[in-house]
Amino acid sequence: GAVVSQHPSWVICKSGTSVKIECRSLDFQATTMFWYRQFPKQSLMLMATSNEGSKATYEQGVEKDKFLINHASLTLSTLTVTSAHPEDSSFYICSARDKSGQVINEQFFGPGTRLTVL
Amino acid sequence: QKEVEQNSGPLSVPEGAIASLNCTYSDRGSQSFFWYRQYSGKSPELIMFIYSNGDKEDGRFTAQLNKASQYVSLLIRDSQPSDSATYLCAVSPFSGGYNKLIFGAGTRLAVHP
């Protein structure tokens, strides 16, 4: 149980284009999903917290107009990187918290999406 | 001061030895603590979590928490080459309303045969 999928697993795009990444909880309902970014040899940096049916909460320094987050259902959140540039190239990882989970703030991670912007 | 600090390593231990990984955190009101393992190019996988002061054991892994010292550690007994990975400490801080996890930079563990 507690499986989170991400799609696509990798994407290469041209500078200036937009890229959408999907995060799905496959066997549980997630009222809250999280989006992280990880640069090489660095730790996970929380970008935003996504709550179903409401606006995402962005961490300081993360541009909400550039990283659009939508959490339209209890099993799906999407991150759209708008007008991507080479500096946005990174490993994007989502996680989800089980609505009925017993462990406080336990998060289940997706496999990640590697974005390369040329 | 970083919210969650870990020694980046690498920590090199021989196969069969005990690996000790340490983590300190700044938010005294932090509530829950997690250890994740991350292989290169993969996303983190949960090893264990701990809430209460003291030790918590799960197979070859033992998590230790000392809230007074704001310190959490992970011991890996009988280390195997397959344990070679980056170990991430994550904390659920009061400052975040306990709604998010803050990760340390991770400690790279290398277990050599």
C-alpha cells in the first residue's frame, strides 16, 4: 500500500516551454501533497504544500507564478513549470500524506521526475 | 543555523560494522522525526520514524531521540554494502505547524566489503 506515482519520470524540453508533472496517490486518499526539488548532491528542498481544493502554500523564495500547483482531487496534484529555463533543471519529487494515516506527518514519496531544460 | 544539520560524510564503514548517523535540529518544538534512505537518482524511502525520547529498534536499525539535546541518530548494525546510500534526516517542526518536513542535507554512507 501507500504507493505514489509520478509522470513523466523524465522530460527534456526547450527553454521557454512549460512542463507539467503529475503526482498520484494510487491506493490512498491524500488531502495534502508536497512538492520538492533536489539539485545534484543537495538535499530535498520543499517548494510548496498542496491541499486538495485550495491554493498551494509556497515556501519562501519559490515563485508561485512560475511553479503552478493544482490539487484538484484527493489523488492527483500537478506541478507546472512555466517558461522553463536551464536553471530549473532538477529532480522534482512529490510526496503525499495519507488522509487516514496513523503516523503524524508520514509522507510517501513518488519516484521523482528528472527535468532537463536545454 | 540550518534547521536540520547532518554531517555530509562520506562515512565509510567495513561490512558487518555498526554505522552511526547523526542529526541535530534547531526547532525545540519539533514533534516527529524520520530517517529516509536515498539511493543515487532515486527518491527517498522511509526507514523509520520516532516520536519519543529514547531508542526505537526495527531489525538492524535503531533510531535514538534526545529532545533535550535536539539530537536524533540512526544506528545500522551489521552494515551491508547494499546499505551504501545517502541517509536523510527529516524533522516536523513546530514552526511549520507540524504540517511539513524539513530535510537535512544527508549523510553519505559507504559500506565496503
